[in-house]
Amino acid sequence: MSNDARAIDMFDLTGRVAVVTGGSRGLGREMVLAFAEQGADVVIASRKIENCTAVAREVEALGRQALPFAYHAADWDGAGELAEAVYSEFGRCDVLVNNAGMSPLYPSVDAISEDLYDKVMGVNLKGPFRLSAIIGTRMVAAAEAGEQAGGSIVFVSSIASQRPSPQEIVYGAAKAGVNNLTTGLSRTLGPHVRVNCIVPGPFLTDISKAWNMEQFESDAATGYALGRGGQPNEIVGAALYLASDASSYTTGALIDINGGPR
């Protein structure tokens, strides 16, 4: 076998099961389909079951199994219910991607309500912690029992965790917590489970439809080394790397995919 073939094989996910929260649209959908193309069966977890079901059909069209699951990322008990559904359906979980997130607008920082604060923290930090704690612990147990080689947990943070705008104060704080979780859980769940984090910049997903694109493009032309926002499929390389054996010696890492902010 050539060196090139061996390198490609490192990204193979055949026989593995991946769970992606917020997997029905945007970056989550791109990751779901990429994992399926690489041979994984996929659980698509998001609030609207009809959207999850639509993406599940796309996965099945690629010849893989899919489980759509209605899941609210801030629901503490819901994390346990999702985990039970995954293990009941597939008997294992090899990859968990905590992608679900929210960043609602507010008129001013003093107008942020307790309800908004709690929702943003719940979806972006509390839920990912709880789901990772449950599934990560089961990954470790399966590895120690010789049932699987280990596991990979991938958080999706944000450039706002490092450079929050005035419109992203609570969101940025929650995502900074996600960065911290990456380090803490990598030490807690190692050596069997790798825990890493993708830190995206501005991506032109469906969320960008609410942006003033003329202003954004003008700002990006001078504010980013690549001079533009990211296309959704440009998240795939990092996601496949972290999900697969290609990243077998990578844990506790924060990987910036942001176009090079100046």
C-alpha cells in the first residue's frame, strides 16, 4: 500500500457512529454528510425533528444508517435521553460533535434579561458539558472493556470566545467556557477519549442571511487575511481530522478556522 493510500485511510470512519448536535443545518449538516461519506452511521440531533429527518434521508441516500432525534441542547435530562437513544439504536458512540449553539440579538448590554442569559449559557455551555460528560464516560468504559478503541469529542466554539463583539457578550463568554471544557475534559477522559475544539470565524450559513452582506463583505476584505467569510463545506476538513484516526495524537487543541482575522 502506498503512503498516499495509508494517509487517506486515516480519515476512514467505516463502522463508527457519530452524533452531531445542531446537525440539521449549517455547519452541523456539512459535518453529518461528511461523516456519512466517510462511512459513519450518524445521529442528527436538533430541536426540529422534521429538519433532522430530512438530513437523515440524505445520509441514508449515501448508504449509511441515520437516527434523527429531537433534542434541545440546554435540556440537562435531554442529554441523557439522547445518549440512551444512541446506545439503544447503535450500541456505541465513537464521535460526538457538540455543534448546537445560539446567539440572540439584544438592544444593549444592560437590556440582557436573565432569561436570555440563561438560554445562551444553557445551549452553548451547560448542554454540551452534560452530553459530553455522559457520552464521554461511556466511551471510556467501552474502551476499557475492549469494546472499542476509544472516542473523539469535538466542541464547536466561536471566534467570539476570543474576540467578542458588543452583540456577542454572553455568547462569547459561553464559548470561552467551551474552550476551557476542551482542556479540562481532555485531561479527564484521556487517554481513551480525545477532546478537541473547532473555533470558527464567520461562516456564510443560513444565519448569515440576517447579516448586512454588503457591509460584511467590505469589512471582511480588509479585516481577514483571506478577505471573505467561510463557505459551510470549509469546516469539513477540520471536522474529519478531529473525528478520525488522523488526529490520534491530538487532544486538548483549539483549532482556529477563521480566515485569518487581522
